[in-house]
Amino acid sequence: MMKPPSILPLRLDRVVLDIGGKRVIKDVSATLTAAPCSIVLGPNGAGKTLLLKLCHGLIAPTAGSVTWAGAPCGNVQHAQAMVFQQPVMLRRSVAANIAYALTVRGRPRAEQRARIDDVLARTGLRRFAESPARRLSVGEKQRLALARAWAIEPQVLFLDEPTASLDPAGTRQVEEIILAIHRGGTKVIMTTHDLQQARRLADEVMFLHRGRLYEQTPAAAFFTAPRTPEAQRFLEGTLFPNIRRVV
Amino acid sequence: MDNNGGEETAHACAAKRAGWSGVSDLWSAVESAALLIFTLDSDLVEIVLRSLRVTLTAVTIAAVIGLPFGAALALLRFPGRRLILVALDTLMGLPPVTVGLLVYLMLSRSGPLGTLGLLYTTTAMIIAQCLLVAPIIAALTRQTIEDLWEEYRDELRSLGASTLGAAGTLLWEGRVTLMTAMLAGFGRASAEVGAVMIVGGNIDHVTRVMTTTIALETSKGNLALALGLGIILVCVSLLVAAGIHGFKATAHRWGA
Ligand SMILES: Nc1ncnc2c1ncn2[C@@H]1O[C@H](COP(=O)(O)OP(=O)(O)OP(=O)(O)O)[C@@H](O)[C@H]1O
Ligand SMILES: [Mg+2]
């Protein structure tokens, strides 16, 4: 089987996003290459979720451009997948949820069964295969969302705080899955505000604060010697979102 | 309570009904109603079957129109959409007799569709009931799908579903609510009397349905048939309500 050409690098060129007259993403430029696991770090409301949705093509920038190996967003979405902060499951069985994703992506039925069994086993969900997906616990839903994304074998996987409401064991389990997907050759772009998690997973860190990209630095350098004072304060835990603007 | 037929005026009927009293009379009406039901009286069976045929056909057509129309209104943005939404709400609240009148005017000999010769046929009644039910189904579908879309939009678009695909998915996701809406529409249509009376004409063996027969037979004083049909109508409502609950319970068990 011929391997499809890579859609990477992802290039953001002076991306701006206004929502309701408010500038929520400010002049972000960056290049993301195929190999590293990129972690988008930043406090609540920094714009991490919006940045992911911009990259994934779910929202269009007000100004600037998002391109994948030179091509506009819409043309390459089929090579991407995203796991949302609160994944939505269809009102059908766990296995049928994965089958739905495969069908939408045009995978022939004949090869779906094996693919579904494989990802369910890898995410520890095999015994839930026929359970209603909406009945799963939060942690199990998160793993199903990962299984669904994994099944379609994307070149790029976006993850929005995939462990936000999980206990330590659940967090470990999800991190193992993410690492396995990354080892399989998928580019991972993930948000978190959990510093420990970022240390465990990141190859490079993109630090976002109030809609601005302050730095994009290899992980080791970021955690030992951040270049910007904002990142320094974030690492110390003394960076607070601007309360006055929220009120 | 036999009715001597002929040219009784409404006034005389009313006087007769006012005079009708006593527990024994009521009891005998109940008895003969029960007899009609249990012996499967041919007139009664004919009327019940016609009612069900008319209403089921009307609701099916209304669903075939209302479901995709509602879904399109929920997912698409186009000029004039607000206007359609207002029109839909208006149609939903319209008194059935005015819908009947409207269909009557369309189908009457001098009306725009007069040449079809549909007035006083079951087809005319199906059209009237369809006009009553389709707006309900469309409006409820629109609301249901719009709420679901709010929740599912990012996920479905991320997975790569087209708008058409998303519409199909969301109709299936909303199946419990939508099924309830259709059953409610069935209830409304089968309980309605004004519109089908106007366009059907309540012709014996042709367009007589349960509600119109009850209205007529009661005014004629033939309580047995009226009561028999009334009991069946109540049973139909009961079945619809039980159906809704049973459906919800089953769906809930399956996590829908
Ligand atoms: N649909 C919207 N309408 C208006 N403002 C929005 C909308 N979505 C996001 N915002 C604003 O944009 C900013 C960034 O939001 P975003 O969800 O990207 O933050 P985040 O970094 O993901 O935060 P968290 O860590 O809490 O998830 C916030 O101030 C938020 O209030
Ligand atoms: Mg977020």
C-alpha cells in the first residue's frame, strides 16, 4: 500500500481570531513539523481550545492563514482527527461509534470489524464493545474518543485536555494511549494546563497566554530556562489570567 | 333512545337531549355500545378502520415531509428562514376548522384544485390532517435537530460528516423525541373533528370517521354508536400514550 503524502508541516501565519468584537487569538505565527509531540500550554482562557480548532479547520481565522504543507485546511481534514475536551458519543454502542467514524471516512465495511476490535483492545474497552456509549464513565468515554480517533489512523491528532477530569490512574492510562499513538507515527498536538503531564509528554512546548503565542521551545529548554517572563511566572504558578477583563 | 330519523331540527335534538335523563338510559346506552364493540358491528368496524387509514396515511405523509424539512431548517441558513419559522409556528397554532376551510376552498368546484374532484373524499381528509400534523412534526424536528447540532457540530464536522450526512445522523440521534412528536401528531389528527367534517362531509360509508360520527350520532340522539366509538377513541389515545412511554423506556434501556 502506498503511503499518502504528508500534510505536514502545519504553518500558522499571523493568525488572528475575533469573537464578538473581542480579539481572542492575537497574531499567532508558528510552524509545526511532523515528528515532535507538541504540547500547547497556558492558563484557563488562554485560547488553547480555539487555537486547536483553528488548526483543525473547525473555525476560520479572522485574519492570517492556516496551511498544511502549503494546502488550505479544508483539503486535508480527512488526514486529521480531534478528541474534544468533552467528547460527544452517538446514541449507539461503543463499537458502532467507531464504525460510524470509519464509515464517514470511507473505510470499507469488510475491514472495519478488525480495526474496531484492535483499537478497543488497545484502549481497554473490549468488554464494553456492545454497551451504549453514552452510558460509559467519563474516563471510559475519553478512551473511546481516543479509540475512535485512533481507528481512523490520522496523520495528525489534536487532543484538547484529554485528561482534564480523570483520576491519576485514568490519566496514566490515557497518556499511555497517547504515547502509543505518537509512536505509531501520528503527529500529536495537545493542550493541557497540567505541567507534570506536559513534562511527561512534550517534545516541544507552545506557550499561550491571553491569545498570544509567547514561545515555541523544545521541552527540555522550556522547563529549565523559559525565554519569556510570562512563561517563567506560569511555571512558578504565579501567572493569573486578567481578572479585570473577565469581569 | 331510538331516533325516528327524518327532519329533526337541531333545536328539537337539543330539547330531546335535555329530556334524556336517568341512570337506566345511560346504562342501556353503555350496554349497547359494548355490544357493538364486542360483536364487531360492521358499521363500527368500517368507521374505525377508515379513521385509522386516513390518520395513519396523513401522519406518514406529514412525517415524510416534516422530518427532512425540519432538519433542513435546523442545519441550513438561507434568506427567508425566519419567515418560514414564524409561518410554521402560526400553522401549528391554527384552529383545525380554519385548516379545513382552507382545504375546502382549494378543493371546492370553483377552487384552484376543483377539477381534481377531491372534495368529500378520504383523500381530502388526508390532505387536511396532513396540513394539521406536518407543521407540528416540522417544528419539533427543527427544534430537536437544532439542539442536537449545537452539541454535535464540532464532533461531526471533525469526523468529516457532510451536512446531509449530519442531518441523517441527527435524525437518528433524536429518534426518541421525534417518534414522540409523530405519535403526538397522530393523537392530534385522530382526535380532530372540524377539519375532516368540512372537507369530508361525513358521508355514510364514504368519509365517515370516528369523530365526525360521534358528533353526528350524538346530535341525532343515537348514543350507542357514539359511545362505542368514543370508547374506541379513548382506547386509541391510551395506546398512543402507552406507546410513547413504552418507546421511551425501551430507548432509555439502550442508552438512547
Ligand atoms: N464562542 C465563544 N464566544 C465568545 N468568546 C469565546 C468563545 N469561545 C471562546 N471564547 C473566549 O476565548 C478565550 C479563549 O477560549 P479557549 O476556550 O480557547 O480557552 P482555553 O485556553 O481552552 O481555556 P481552558 O483551559 O479553560 O479550556 C476565552 O476568553 C473565552 O471566553
Ligand atoms: Mg479549552
